[in-house]
Amino acid sequence: MPATSTLAKKETGESTLPEATRGGIFFTPRVDIYETSDEVVLLCDMPGASATDIDVTFERGELSLYGKVAPRPAATLCEEYAVGDFYRTFSIASAIDSDRISAECQDGVLCVHLPKQEQAKPKRITVAAS
């Protein structure tokens, strides 16, 4: 793992205040982040949000994840977690190639791929015998 991280995580909590342009309750989704030699990958839990209800944006070095969750039916028998949308932002280092960012969602987990720029990738130097 490189000495400097290519992703700086903002402070997390159980829920966040809504943006000034959106009303309602927002939850901070749990995220696992790992780094390979080619990319940084975010795995973000968004139960109840489908791929069509998820908005991933990158602007001015900030990656924003927003997932809209449809209200449950009124005849719910048991409710163990609150209903609300998901929202989280991350500051992204300039070592990420923003033109190649991609995302997919499967089984309530959003996977965001942040490819590194070529100059940020580690290079292997061959050592010659003398």
C-alpha cells in the first residue's frame, strides 16, 4: 500500500444532515475501501436502493453517492430499521483518472471503481546483474 492514500474519507456517523437542496432523513452508508495497483474500489451498502435509484457524481475532486429508497408498504409487519435515503461524499486525490470512474450495483451493494492515472501506478524496476 502506498504511503499516501489516493482517497481521503470524510468523517462518518450513523446519519447526516440533509443537503440544503434536499429534505428528509439521510443515512451515511457503510463503506469498505481497498486499493490495488490499478485502482481504488469502494463497496457501499445501500439496502433497498436499486441501480436506477443511485446517483454517483464526481465534481471538483469530490465523489458523491446518493441512493433513493422507496417507502415500504403500510402493512409492514416488523420494522427494525428506519426508512431514509443514503448520502455520502469523499474527497478524491488527483491521482485518480476521473474520466474512467465506473460503478455497478448488485444485491444492495454499490461498487465504485476509481482507476489510477498511469503516472500514479507503481512501476517495477528491473535490476540487472553486473
